[in-house]
Amino acid sequence: MNLEIRVEREAESLLVRNRKRVGRHVFTTPSDSEYRHQWLWDSCFHAIALRHFDPEMAEAELLSIVASQHRNGMVPHESKHTVFNIPVPYTSTVTQPPFIARAALDVYAISGNNVFLSQMFPSMHRYHQWLANKRELAGVINVVSPLESGEDNSLPWDSKVLFPLRKAYGFVAAHVPLMPNLTGLRSVTVTAIYADALSAMAEIAGILGDEGLAAHYIKKNKEVVEAMRREFRQEDGLFYHKDSDGSPVRHLTHAIFSPLFAGALSNEEVEQLVKEHLLNPGEFWTPYPIPTVAKSEPKFSPTAYWRGPTWVNMNWMHRRGLLRYGFRNEADQLLQKTTAAIGKNGFREYYNPLTGEGLGARNFGWSTLVIDMMKA
Ligand code: GLC
């Protein structure tokens, strides 16, 4: 059987197998062996893949996320729904990269279901207001815990400030109500995702006929993209995260490509970035790209969590960024190598960028995003 067709069939059956129902929640677990609850960005990615097989289930997955929204508008990064099989509405105190609006718009692009969009919109609007009030710092997103970045073991958290207590404290505070979050990272990737979400919100408001909010989100998107350039771009033209003390964290990570997803670069800047860094075999063009950390970084590890391995969700995002700027050939090579790693090793949590070996959890939900990559 042709590789693409096999991967597509396996993706569909994985998404059905990982499905769970708890009370009013219907969702997909990231992996039934290791992650049995619901996670925010995982569910967004599941919905984006699921829309190709079962748009109604994709809608249910997103409605389930917003059903866990806190009263103040925050959408928690993790919702347990059960503890020791007893239904308990336990949710965490931090959020995760805000992919909800993009996922809702993508699902709508297939279903054309305005009722679903109007069910989602009020919660999504409150969530984006909360993000603007509680997470924007100097116009960009300041994540307050490693868990909130989604890349909880990534190099930028190894900063001089409070290291190594910083990661440990962040983990605990994310799960214990009323513990203050003492750390922070102005994240290029999360800000790029936020900027994209604002433009998705503008489009959704327009579809629902709310011209006032559509204009608000268009303006907000423009402001965030400008802030990204102002805050993150350094003399070498690359965008680096900023630490809690405001200093750039100069590790070469896949985050340097995140501005493409937000449309924050000029065509010439993208051309240079692709040529010098993406297609550079000594940095990011490894046999199974894109490593989360450049091969040239002293701390690069091909197997350590978020410290080198290739993740399908990030490849999905960077492929969209490349396509936005017309880099079809590079985007297709990325797809082909991602499909090859999955074809050989199944849907794993992450992959060794040098050998393609599958690592971490098995039957991992968001790696089915490769299906969405195939369709665009
Ligand atoms: C890990 C990942 C996080 C993901 C979660 C569930 O904590 O770092 O990004 O959401 O697992 O898959």
C-alpha cells in the first residue's frame, strides 16, 4: 500500500482509539499509555487532524476544551476530568499556546458550520481578552511557566535566573492553585501563535457578522506583529526569546522560524533565514528535520525532550509558515521527511532528527497532524 494512504488509515484509527468520554467531555487523549487527560494545544491539533475524518468529533474536541474555561477567561493547559476514575473537574492554573481560534477556523473551513463557530466565539473572545490582560508584556506573550510554553524542557528555561529551581517551581505552581508564578519567558513561538490566533479571531468575527470585533482583532494582530519585531529581533536578524529580566536568550532553536507563521518577516528576510539556517545541514536541515534545537548548539541532544528531537506539531506549524511565503519545495521536503519518519516508526511523541527513530509516548495524537500537512 502506498505510504501516504497507510499513514492516513493509521492516523484515523489512532484518533478513534484514543477517544474518551467523561461526562459532557468528548476528547482525544494524547496517548493512552502516558497522557490520559485532556491538554489544550494537543486537543487543538487533534481537531485539526480529525476534521479530515470526522468534523463533528473535531468540533466536540474544541467544545470540550472551552467547557473547562475558568471564570476569569483562562483556558487551562490540562484538564483531568477524572482522578482515579472518579469524575473530578480538576484543571491546571496555567494555559498553553493559544491555538483554539486557528483550530476552530480550520474545522469550520471543512464543516461550514456557523452554529459551531457561534458556540465557540464568546469563550474564545473572553480567552483572548484574558491573554491580552494577563500575558501580554511589552506587546508580546510572556509565558509564566515552562508548561505554559508547551515546550517544557526547552533550552530557554535553563537561564541563569533561578536555574535549576526555575523549572521545578514552574511545574509545581502550574498545578497548585494560589501558588504565584514566579518565572517568565517572552516567547517568540507563543507570540507567533497568538498573532495568528488574533487574525483567525478577526476572520471568525467577520463570518459571524460582528464587524466591530473583526476590526478590533485586525488591529490587535497588527500591533502584536509589530511588537514581535521590536522585542525579539536582534542584530543578526534572528528572533530570540527574552528572559524574565528582558535579556535575549540566544540559543539557536526552531523558534527562529516561528515568525513565518505570524507573517512577521519580509520576503527577503525569509529567503535569508531559509538559506542560511533551515537548509543548513549543520543546523536545522538534519536527515529528519526540523530539530527543536540546532545541531550546532552545544546543548543539542537528538533524544532529550524538547532539546533537539523533531516534533510533528512544530513541523506542521513551520510548514504553514513556509507555505505562507511561497516556499513550496522546502515545505514539501519537510512533509516528505516527516511522513517517512512516521511510516518507519509509527506515531510517536517525537523523533530523533538524525536517524528518524521514534521516541517518547506511542500512538501519540498530534503526530497525526501529518495528515493535515498532506492536504495543504
Ligand atoms: C508534555 C508536552 C506538552 C504536551 C503534553 C501532553 O507535557 O511537553 O507540550 O501538551 O505533554 O502531550
